[in-house]
Amino acid sequence: MTRLVVLDIVGLTPRLLRHMPAVSAVAAEGFRARLDPVLPAVTCSVQSTLLTGAPPAEHGVVGNGWYFRDLGEVLLWRQHNALVGGEKIWDTARRSRPGYTVANVCWWYAMGADVDFTVTPRPVYYSDGRKEPDCYTRPPALHDELTDRLGPFPLFTYWGPNAGLPSSQWILAAARQIFDEKQPDLTLVYVPHLDYEPQRSGPGSPRSAREARRLDEALRPFLAHLRREGATVVILSEYGIAPASRPVDINRALRRAGLLEVHTQDGMEYLDPMTSRAFAVADHQIAHVYVRDPADLAKATEVVAGLDGVDEVLDEQGKARHGLAHERSGELVAVARSDAWFTYYYWLDDARAPDFARQVEIHRKPGYDPAELLYDPTVPGVKARALGQVARKKAGLRYRIRTVPLDPSGVRGSHGRLPEDPQDSPVLLCSRPGPARDRIAATEVKDLLLDLAGLTG
């Protein structure tokens, strides 16, 4: 039986692949195809489609987060696999081959998934407010097996202004250790490195090309090892990052129109989704607009459609056309133009912004914030100050790290809408000729993987 390894190199595109000879060589005896993602082309939605073969309208993952109407809260980056509907690839595989084993190394919605081996980032949240890097594993003993050899998971290089290669290197080392010692039939590996620089400086920048070359060198020994072991390798990406430099303040527009409400504490303003007539959950180039009263739909549509940088506003028919007609979706879904993206900002005066706005805080912000990848240039000595605050944290003292700019103009790349330029489209490479094709839809990847594994759906 052929063992299968699927590397999700997020952000991999033809534009960056030309700088990655080791990765490109995977398709030398197999094939390479353009991968057509679903809308929205964001991590959680596309990964869920890859593993279920279903669009968001069926599996329910309509973005990296959404408004949980029953809780009255916007929640992003949840981790429980029960949020994903549909039959996962491992369940389908086990119908054909009982006992089929699967390892999930940092693909999303890992917690609670019925796989044999799980690794996912999971900080330790101490009672005094400290957050320390760590990971969650199943079985529990796998945690110490990995960290004793590799050290703690490098969380602060996984996201934030210091995001870089160490997190991907750790993940690759963990994947190799599990592949060799646990011998899973299917190994899923998430490689995040190309998600960073293309958003910071643009996908066509010299720095993005440099980071692609660095990642290729990090991947080279693992790919060579998989080839020696006779594994079938599939490399794919969820989305491609396209040049984008126009932030669209969708929530500020809804607030100025009298549709969005805030409440104030300690001089800081917080989004009040429970009382807002309309507000948006911004997610890169897609924004779910939740409208409480159908009588406000026309006004909300007019406000959003009139914004510079908005390409389309999907109503019920539009959502159905794009496979987004699910109860978790907003009543409207806004799609940005190719060079634009949506901010989550809802305050009208930076002096009233909540303290988390200036920090890396993926769970408290009611939308995605790519400025978390940047250092705030208006803070003198910001990097040294951040190091000083980390030292205070390690000493057990209260701290607040102000690193994230409130000016979003430094962001140079985004994704989420369906790609236009083939150079910025996701790709799929396979080490076996198998069912070769020039183009493959994300909804077809599950069946492709089952075919490569010698299984049937």
C-alpha cells in the first residue's frame, strides 16, 4: 500500500514556484495543475472543502470565522472539527479500508477530528494573563515526544510581526518524525511560510522570492526522504496571494450610515453585534455582512456596494451561485476588487480604538487583521520595546505589547476572492502521473487523494 503525504504550502503559486526547484521537481514524474479554490479562498473554508469534497454551503465553514448568532459573538479561528460538516476523507477511506491511519500536522480544525495523530498550535494561557507557546497533540504522549526533540512549538514565528521560517521548519520536523515513527497511511502537513511576506511586501517582491527560495531549501531534505521511502507526495495550496494595497473600511461605512453600534468601556469602543442593525466580519477580500432586520437589507446593500474597492455584493441568489448559501453566512457577502481588501475597523477615532487593536490578538478582533504581520513604524524603537515587554512577561509582570499599526497601508497582498491572474492562482503538484489533468477544482481534491491511495469514495 502506498503511503500518501499531502503538503499544504499555503500561498504557493506559479509566481513563487519558479523560485522553488525542489518543490517543482515533485511533479517531474507526475503532474502539475491549476487548483480552483472555493469562495472564500481562505484557509478554513478551502481546507474544509479539500477534506470533504463539499463547498461551504454544505460543510458550513463560510470563512475563517463568522457571527455565531446564538452566542451574539464574532469568533474566528475556532479549532473544533465538529464545526465542519460533511464526510471527511478519513471517514471515506475507512469505509474501504478499516484501520486506515491518518496524521494531521497543523491543518485547521484539528481538535476533535477522528484521526490517529494530531498536532496543532495551542498556547498555554496562564491565570496571570501570560501566553506561552505550545501545541496540542493526540495522543497526549506525542506532545513530549515532539517537544523533547524539537523544543516548544515556535508560536511567535507562526503569526505576528516575527512570523517566519522557524514555525514551518518545526512543523516539517514534526511531520517527518511522525511519518517515520508512527507510519500513518495519510499524513496531512500545513506549511505556512509563504503566507507572510507576500502579504507584507506583495507576492512579486524580491523579498517574497527570497522567502520562497528559503522555504524550498527547508523542504528539500523532507521531500528527498519521502521519495526514498516511496511515498506519494501531493503539494497544494489553498489560495494565492495577489497584489493588493487598497484597504476598504466596510464597518466604518456601516457605522456612519447608522447601522453599526458600539459600546464603550474605559474610553475604548467595542463592536456591539447584538444591537447592530448591520455589521461586517471582514476576512481578507471577503466580508460577511450580517443584517438583523430584513427591512435594512436595501440600505446595507447600498452602503456596501457604494464603497470604493467593492466589486460585488452577493444576495441570496449570489451566495447560492458561489456555494455560500449557508445559515452561518451573512445576509450579504461583499467581495473586494482584486487590488483591495476589507479591514475590520469600526471606530472612527484611533484614540477610541480598543487596546487589542494594537496587538496580535486573533481571537478578540471581530475580523482578520493582516497588519498584525507588521511592526508599527510610529512607535519609536518598537522592536526593542516589544522585546522588553516580553522580558516583563517572562518575569511574571503585567504587560501590553503595542506593535500593530492602525494604519493598514503597509499591507501589500491579499486573497479571498476567486483569482484572476493565473500567476496568483493556487496549484497542485503530484509525484505520480495517476489521474493527470491541467486544472482541478478544490471540490475534486478529496476524490483525487482517495484515488492516489488506492481507495474509493
